Amino acid sequence: DSGVTQTPKHLITATGQRVTLRCSPRSGDLSVYWYQQSLDQGLQFLIQYYNGEERAKGNILERFSAQQFPDLHSELNLSSLELGDSALYFCASSVDPSPQYFGPGTRLTVL
Amino acid sequence: AQRVTQPEKLLSVFKGAPVELKCNYSYSGSPELFWYVQYSRQRLQLLLRHISRESIKGFTADLNKGETSFHLKKPFAQEEDSAMYYCALSAPSTGANSKLTFGKGITLSVRP
């Protein structure tokens, strides 16, 4: 167990809806990363937060947003959901230097 | 730009056979290279990082800067090694860590 937790484990929703995925990093880790894993795109980096501030952005859609709170947990908000957003969403955390440790993921199904 | 290439999607071997999972990367600086393993769509688990130069579960990987490769090897495969393996690259910048760029992954199937 890497210590990174994510809720919920599974999420089933309809197109056009909005969902929030939650991540709690390992104790002491200041960096939180979000990744999307899909069959066609593989593992793609979405966004990184470091100690509450956005540090880097990857292939994140404008419909998606994230934030990191003072207690260092992070939330990924996905809105106007489309069928193609169905994927596994992983959160990872780290402390300098790397590596990153991953959570169990949230499986999002958009119907 | 940074890129990780895993040229094969599937490797199927018999138990006890040697395994080599290929990984090539493209990056102009000095990256950090990792291997992650994922069992049955579970969380990714760190298997190896090049700077630690250790052997985990019998796996080793050597960074070859000349060939820009970081192949994962194991002399004798076990059935429990069956999983998805991802090679990943991190390009550290000043300050906090940076993102991981992953290859497409390879499925290792070890038959009894």
C-alpha cells in the first residue's frame, strides 16, 4: 500500500454531468499529480500541484479543473462529461526527489 | 520534448525463461527513468528507478545513455510476473518534481 488514497473507486454518470474525484497524498508529500489512463491514449499526465499551487499542466481539457487544499488533498473536477472521458483516473504523490507513488485510481464510466 | 517508446505490446514466455522488456527514450537532458508494474488494472507500483541501481523481484534495468535505452530484464520469469509494465521518464527541473511521461506499456504473460 503506497499510502495514496482515492475516492470513489467507481463512478458511473451520464453525459453532460459533473463529477469530483478526490485524492489524499502520502503523509508529507507536497506534490500531487493527476493522470488519465484510457485504452486508446494510455497513461497521460493531466496536472500537477505543489503545496497548493498549480505547478504543471499536461493534456488536460478545459472542461477539467483541479485544486489542492491546505491539508494537501486534491480534487479533480470533470464537467460536461462526454463518453470519451470514461477512463481510470490516477492520482500520485511525491516528495523531492522522485519517485511518484500512485493511488488505486477512480474508474469513471460515462453513459 | 520527451518521449518514451515501448516497441512491443505483448511478450509471452514460459516460466523460467529470460525476459527483456524494451524501453527507449527521447530527451535532450538527463532524465530519470522508471519502471512501473500494474497488476490486473490495479494501481501502478514502482518497480525500479535507474538511480537506485537495485534489483526488485529479480528484475534489473540499466540506463544506456548512448542507446537512450532502459530495458528491463529478468533471468528467470515466474508466473506471478504476469502484468502490465510501463517505462516512464521524468525530466527534473529546479524545485519540485516534474511529470512522468509513460510509454504505452507492455503486457508480460508468463505461461506455466
